Amino acid sequence: MRVVGIVAVLLMSMGAAHAAAKVAASGQPLILFQASATNPDCTSMGKVLLRVTQEPQHGRVTVRSTGVFPTFPESNVRSACNRRRVPGVQATYVSQRGYLGSDFVELQLLFPAGAERSVKLPIEVK
């Protein structure tokens, strides 16, 4: 029973991530999120699918495949990959020109090994 409880907590913690508010200049692009699935030799494990599940009310989000710099902790065997671009995906936000205030985006990530992650991103436009 104890193992089941630990597994359930791990799955719930992977399910949704809440981020601190990002700050965007009105009408200017802001990199909201980027992800990759990287092997220890810095090659790709496969494509990460990134979807916008809740569109912003005062702007737009574009998603594209591109090279990204991963941010593995120094203790991770893949930390050497942090110094080079690896195949990944990136979400960029641009507010409506002249808009000032709050906005919100929710993203869903599907990884090649079968993991899923939901990311909720509040945005302050100034």
C-alpha cells in the first residue's frame, strides 16, 4: 500500500506544473516554455509534442520545433548537453499591441517515452 501511495504522489506531481508569472513587454515576443527529450549523448530521444490547451485571451502563442538549450542539474549525466542546442520544441507568446494587464496560457506536453505534463503559465504584460 505504501508503494502505491508514493507512485500516486509522483504521478500527481508530474501532472501539472504551476509557474511564477512571466513578464512580457506589450506586443513583443516572449519565450514562454521550451522542452526536449535528450539522451545522455545529447541526441534526441524523439519528438516532444507541445499543445496549447488554453489559449491566451489577450495575445497568441506559436509553437515550433527548434534547437533549445536544456537545463539539466550539474549532477545529471546529461548536464554536458546544457552547453549546446538539442532538438526540441518552443512556445512563444505575443500580446495584442497596446494591451497591458494579465493573461494566461496552459500547455500540454507529450514526451516520446509516454510521459505527459501540463504547464499553467500566468503572464503579466507591461
